[in-house]
Amino acid sequence: MLDITYPPVIVTAKVLFKLMRQRVVVSGSESIPRKGGALLAINHTGYVDFIYAGAGAEPRKRLVRFMIKKEMMDAPGVGHLLRSFHHIRVDRSSGVQSMKDALAYLEAGEVVGIYPEATISRSFEIKELKSGAARIAADAGVPLIPVIVWGAHRLMTKDHPKDFSRSAKTIVVKVGEPLYPTGEDTAAETEELRVAMKLMLDEVLAEYPEAEKAPGSWWTPARFGGSAPTPDEADRLDKAELRARAAKRAAKAAEKKADRGK
């Protein structure tokens, strides 16, 4: 693929990271192949995870094609930029096309980034995973590589104000050992991925600077002394959000129907 905008944007981002006093710590990049397809399974804690997840592949001189929801890919301005990076458009109401696109990219030797949790984890823990990552990797015959991004949610996530200030922040990108799904038992292979991601997250949290996970901090999971919702509390918040969205859609549909009846 011809990449005109992607490389210079990465250089610009590195400069911005420094200006914003961000310390981006990358480990495990050797797990990403220098050539050929690979599927990166990334945890999802905030809206800008993908900006940092790509740093895990940079030491191997690879560009990651992320699977990104259509609302961002279609947005004016930013959507044009994301499309120029050859990211993959995901329509959550019908994910068949995005899976086909991801498979085609992998078979062409690209590195693809997927978020198997599908939605942001309000607890910042690993949620239940969708089986798509294991199925795509198995169909493409490529390694499935778990990746943990930690700290990016402090910039922009659900239920909290944005923080792009120059207050020092550490952002960790940890790349794990490759898994090789066969497709024979997708449920078991998905659980294997989830276990690997949970263990990696625990390692990252244990090593995260103590000064940046002070007791009660909202960005730290409850079991590590933070004030983030527990997984059960986060699940209730997620369900309430879905109900609110459904009610909003129903109200809009009723309004349109009423307008047509006038």
C-alpha cells in the first residue's frame, strides 16, 4: 500500500508526545513479524488507544491498519485522515464486510489491529471478548498477538473529561507472545486470548509508576485501589447506556413518523 500521510503523522505525533510530557514505554515488539500478516488484539480503555498501539509495531518498521468504527471513519476531517492511513471501516450493525476487509489485508501481508472487547471497558479491566479476532487470525493463517495499551485512557475515555494537558503521563504499550488459532475451537481460543491479555494487564499495572496510580485515582482499576467501576458496576453502566441509546433511537423514529403524518 502507498502510504503518503501515515509516516509523517507518526513523526509529528512523537513530537507532540514529548511536548505533552508523555513517556511512551514499548516492550515486546520482537513478537511482531518484520514481514507478513499479523493480527494485533488490543485492549480498549479509551478513544485514542490506537494512536499508541501502533508504537508497538514501529520498532519492526510496520504500520498497523486499525479496525475503526464507521462513525470515526466517516467523520469530516479526521475521517479523511484515517482513510488515508488505510484503516478498516467497521459497521457494528453489520460486521461481515469489515471481517472480509481485515482478512484481505492480512492475506496481503499487512498488520491489522482489532479490539476484541468491541467497546471501551469502563472498569479498565479486560471484558469478555468477541470471537472475531480468533476467527480472522485462523482464517488468514496469521499469528494473533495480544497487546496492552495502558495510560492512554487518561487522555480521553468515557465518563471523564478530556485531559491533553502537559501533566506528565506514562503510557505503556506491551506486546505479548503470539497465539496461533486454528479455528477448531474458537471459544477456547478466544478464552486463551483473554487469559493472556488479563495476565499482561496485571503485569503492566504492577510495573506502572506508583506516583501515577495513587489510591483513589479514577484511571486505576478498583482492585488496584483506584476508583474506577468494578467490572460488575461497569456492566450495569454499559447496559444503562445501551437502553438510553435505544430510547433515543425510538424517540427519533417516532418523531419522523409523526412528521410524515402531518
